[in-house]
Amino acid sequence: MKKLLGLFVACIMISVLIGFDKQQSFNLKAVKINVKNNILRYDVILKTDDGTPIKSRFDYPGQRIHGFELAVVPNKRLANLMELDGNEESSFTKMRPNKIGTRSSSRDDEVHLFCEYIVKNDSDLVKVKEFAKDEATIFIFDGANKIIEQPISRQ
């Protein structure tokens, strides 16, 4: 019994000495959707819940560490109007990207993410915009770690 108690105390002391890594909590401040010239564009502002500066776990040789990526997975009706990435190995339906990236923000607790996808030539752009709001799910990654997954219709 003393050995078990000693092991328990040692585990608690190790966790206190190492400390607990505080995970930042994020939310989507804004989601904008634009359709123009057969390009569907999503602009997202990612913000920390507590106002602390955003810190990415992804190491990056640039000036500001933002290893964040925005991806949008379409539901069937939107996918039918979009050009798709023909990756047979993925279990996800992936729209063919045009541009993906981040922009700097004047605030340390926000990061602007965007992605553009190519719309099929014969698609109705009004329907594309409607389905882009109602028929898709946003994924935000920090490196390879998924930090947000939610339907756009919740915005």
C-alpha cells in the first residue's frame, strides 16, 4: 500500500513540475462567402476566446507564426456544382482549390484565413452561394491538428 501511495504522490509531483499546457480556445468571429468569376471564396476570422495573442503549435520560419489552414468540405448538393479534387485515397469530398492562405490582422488575438475553390463552368452561381452557406462544413487546422469543425449554417 505504501508503494502505491508513493507512486501516486510521485505522479502528482511530476505533473505539477512539468506543468499543464494550456490549450487556446478559438471561435469563428466572422465567415464571409463570395462567388465571382466561377470562384467560391470563404473568408474567416479566427479569434481566441479570452483575447490572448494567437499562438500556433506549428513551427514556421516566417515572422508571424500562423500555421493555420482553412478547409471547407461540401455536402452533396454543393459538391455537384463544384470542380472536385480527384483524390481517390481520401474519405472526404474535396473541392479543387484555387488559393488558400492567411492574412495579417492588426489584432494579436485574430487571424484571417481564406480559401478559394473553383466552380464548374455550367453551375448556377446563385445556387453555389446558397449551398455554400447551407451545405458545407468548415475545418480549421493548426498544422495537422483539427481545432474547429462546424457547419457553416451555425454561423
